[in-house]
Amino acid sequence: MPPSALPWIEVAPHAPYFVDDTGANWTPIGQNDAISWPELAPLFRRRDLAAVERHLAWLVDHGVTCLRLMIEYAQVRHRYFERPAGVVVPAMVRLWDDLFALCERAGLRILLTPVDTFWMWLHWRHHPWNTAHGGPLPHPSRLLLCGSTRAAIKARLTFIVERWGGSGALFAWDLWNEIHPGQAENSADCFGEFIADLSGHVRSMERRLYGRSHPQTVSLYGPELWDRPDLPLAEPIFRHPDLDFATIHIYRKGPIDDPVDTVRPALATGRIVRHCLGEITDGRPFLDTEHGPIHRFKDKHKTLPEPFDDEYFRHMSWAHLASGGAGGGMRWPNRHPHVLTAGMRRAQRAMAGFLPLIDWQRFRRTPLTLRVKGYHAFAGGDAEQAIVWLLRRGALQEDGRVVGTPSSGEHRLRLPLPPGRYRVIEWDTITGRELGCAEALAGADGLNWTLRNMPGDRALAIRRCGTA
């Protein structure tokens, strides 16, 4: 691959967010996609590269900066990256050559993971790594333990690093999708060693070939943290010394995986993000890299009504950002067809418009506890900046969406900020427009602000602009 014209992404040196190698702020706004889903499917055998290029440009126009993708999506049998084991499929190499080139031109990044562990497990009888097909492993319950399988994983990573690792379109590595005790004979004891081995392999190759390395993480199916408290899951996910940022998949049972309204998913997201931030001890970034109504879609075989799903998506995104996550989280579509709706794309564009209001590489946020009459408050801040997102409480329509009619009266907000002068910008999360900008003076009791004509939700960006 020729030298990348697209700047590489790295962790900000002094804040739990990201920058590119020119020093510009960069935030992951995007979702999960797959090479066999409708919008990227025309890549296969180059059926319609122009359609994919138009789609990627449309995503960028809607504020999308990042797609999470699996190099092999094993739901279908004609997208295996290797067949047989160790022999890379030429059509797949060409597909990924094209996709990286298209993303470079569009200015779009990829969060890349080498293995689709979910469908690999379910369709193991067909997978090329199965010993039945000449592979190294009879059953995926030893994926993390088998030495021959480890060699196969590292060989795949070697090919990917050598072929596409020099591209700025590669945002970061999710070295292993949803690491799970079931992949290690119901144990998590090997997680740290497994991560260290893959991390060191990829990082040493990148530094040798390119003089630097892309950020790394490993994802976890989030409910395992609460369902399996007997296992040491938090240490390798949130604090492994070889990883650069932390991620889980926020599939909270009930309010998120099978929602009945659009408020409880946001509240669950806020609690989970704050819990995860509490597990991180070195200030690394955190972001959700999968969420959505998975139980409703996969098990109940129902697709959420589009107006409801649009609001559910938008509420979870803002709860994630305002609670301290990097970006709005990354939805797994869980819809028919398996794509995000136009309303979700508008929500992404609205959030992208808000992002320049904060200086992310200097934002050392901590969660803030606020009380605003009639609203749930999600907030984070430091001595110079703050983000607040307010979501109406106790006003639901019959279909579970929030009543959006502007409220009468005033809603007072007090932020625990140091004395000084601050600029407060109110933001419409639906239209992506600034609703007002004014300065306010914080005193010994913090910054006091009054909101009027409040709709179902509203975001605020607050930055110091002078001393008292």
C-alpha cells in the first residue's frame, strides 16, 4: 500500500480522547458495519465500487468519522478471509484493498477487528480453522488456549499489518472481538497473557514497518461484567498496560437490549459509562463499540418502529457523550434492512456539529452530579469546560417516546465550576443547531444557569472565557 495521505489517529497526550497526528481533535462518530451488509456488499467482486464510494461520502457528510468492521464476517460462508486455514482468499484481499483506498479518499477511519467471534462460534462446523477442514482447532472453547490457533491468529494479523497497517484509514485495532470465558474453557485467567501476546505482536510489527503504531483495545460483551462477578474481567479490559483505550459492548439486559421507552436506555447508558470510567485508573479513553436492541431483534425477531428507534439511538448517543465516553457509541443496526435509519444519520450529524464546541484534547472530564427540576442530567467537566445533556423525566407518549413540546417556566441549573467567566452554548440535538450563546459568571457556589422553553432534551457546551 502506498504511503498514507490520511493522518493517523492517536490518544490525546493529556486527555481521555483522541487526536490525529497533526494535533487536531478527532472523535469516533459511527457504527458497526459488515462487508456482507447492504451498504458495503457491492464491494464483493467489485460489483459496484462507485455505489460504495458514494455511500462513504454521504456518511462523511453526515458527520461519520469511523466504522467498526470485522476483517471476516462469518455469518455467511462466502466471506471467509482464509480458505483453507492460512491461505488468504484473493477476492477478500481485493475487497479490503478497495475499501481501505475508498476510506482514504473519503477521510473515513476503520476500527478493525480480525475475527468475528459470534458467528464463528455459531457456524464453527463450517469455519476454515476447524480441524474438520484442516484447521488447528476442534472446538472454539479453546480459541484463547490453543497454541496452534494462536499462531493462526497472529499469522492473520501479520498479513493485515503488512498489507493495510500503514494506512491512516485504520483508526485502531480491536485485537479480539468480545473476548469471553467460553473461549478459554470458562476461565478468564488467560486474558491478560493473550492480550499481551497479540498486542506485542502487532505493535512490534507496526513500529518496525512504519515507525509507529495504531491505538489498541479489546472488546467485551458488557453484561459479563455483572453476570460473572466471580471472574477477573475488569483488569484486562480497563487496565491492561498494553492497551490504549477501553471498550465494552453496552447490551444492558432489559432497558437497552429490549427497550420499552427511550428514557431508560439513556439512564442505563449513563450508569454504565460512569461505572466503566470508575474502573479506569490511568485516564485512558472509553467508548462503547456495540449497542442496540439485540434481544428484541435477534431473539424476538422484531424491528423497533423507526421513530422510536431514532429517538432511542439519539438518547443513548448523547448519554454516552455527556457521561464521559468518546463520541456517541457505535450501534449494531439490529434492523431490517440491517442499516442505520436516515433519522440516526441526522442524529450523528447533529452530534458532529456539537463536537467543535469542546476542546477535547484539553478536556480532563470527571462525571458531575446535577439536579434540574423535571429533567435527568448527564454531565462531565473539569475546571475549564463542561458538557451537559438534559432529558425530560416523567413525560412519555403512549409509544414510549418523550413528549417534545417545550415546557413552560424556568429550569435552573448549577454547575460546580471554579469562579470565572464562561460561555454557555445551548444545542438542539435534533436539528444540530445552536439555540443560544451567552456568557455567565461563576461565583463561589459555581455557575448558575437558567433554561427556558425546554423541549424533550437539550445539550449545553460550557467553556471558560475569562477570569472573574
